[in-house]
Amino acid sequence: MFTGIIETSGTIQQIVKDGNNLDITLSSPITHELRIDQSVAHNGVCLTVVAINGDNYTVTAIKETIDKSNLGHWKVGDTVNLERAMKLGDRLDGHIVQGHVDQTGICKSVEEANGSWYFTFEYSPEAQNITIEKGSITVNGVSLTVVNAKANKFSVAIIPYTYEHTNFKDFTLGTLVNLEFDVIGKYVARLHQLRN
């Protein structure tokens, strides 16, 4: 479980294809604190640390993960948002995030608003995910509040701290992002489907 509060970022050093899997090696300021078998969210995707070598560590993504996320588009040199699993007893500053990406979305607009930014994202309706006004959404692992919720489209407001300390600063029109919808909303939507 995660909170969607990004700890730091990592830089992709190497990507190796192994069958249908990808072994992804990253460098980060927290590598020395990681251990093998530890779960770390990478742009919101929960991946297991499988190797550590100095300042670098490696995680493996399987086909299911690659198909549902933007991992297949990652390149050496890309910046990735990182968050380690939350500790019991800590404050839950973001919202309950599982690290299981539901689908990807596309950045449709970036609007500067005199010291903050509004980012609008669009996603495919096929998975039947929804957002609600002032509800929670995770974009590339960042816990955010939805503004301007519409069918298959929503916006988020980004403060300068989040902009500078996540890969939001790299987003442009057409950037593909990972989306994890609110877990409570997903359960409610599923219950509604079962009753109809």
C-alpha cells in the first residue's frame, strides 16, 4: 500500500527485455535504503526490487503490468516518481493507493495559472473507470484531487512543490501517464454493475 506522496525520483539506467518481461535498472537517492524483495512504486506501479548494485537497483515488470501502464514506453534517462510502501502508524497524507495501475491516460492540456498549473488528462472509456469532483486520482503515482471531472476526462491542479519534485515538470501535450483510480470508487462502481 502507498499514499501517493512521492518521496523522490529515480533515473532509468538500463532496460533489458527478458522474454515478455522488462528488467529495469534505476539510480536513485534512496537505493542505499532499499532491500531485495521490497515493493517500490514507480510512476505509481508497484514493482519488486530484485537486485541492488551500488547506487543502482533493478525491478522486473511482467507483461500484464507493461500492458496496463506506460512502462513499455520508458527509455534510458527518463525520470520516474518513486515511493516506498507506507509504514503502519504513519500519517496517510495522500490517499489509499495500491500501486496497481488501472490504465493509461494522455495529457491533453497544460495551463499555467499564475504560480500553479492545471493538467487535463483523457482516458479510454473501455475500462469503465470514473472520476468524481474533488475525488482522488493517482497520476504517475502522485495522489491528487480531481477538478473538472467529466466522462473520460479530468483535470488536476499542481502546486509548485509537486511540479518541481515529480515528473509533472516533464509533461507536455500527448504525454502518456499511469492512472490509478480511487479504490473505494472502483468497489462502488463494481457493486453498481453487479446490481444491474
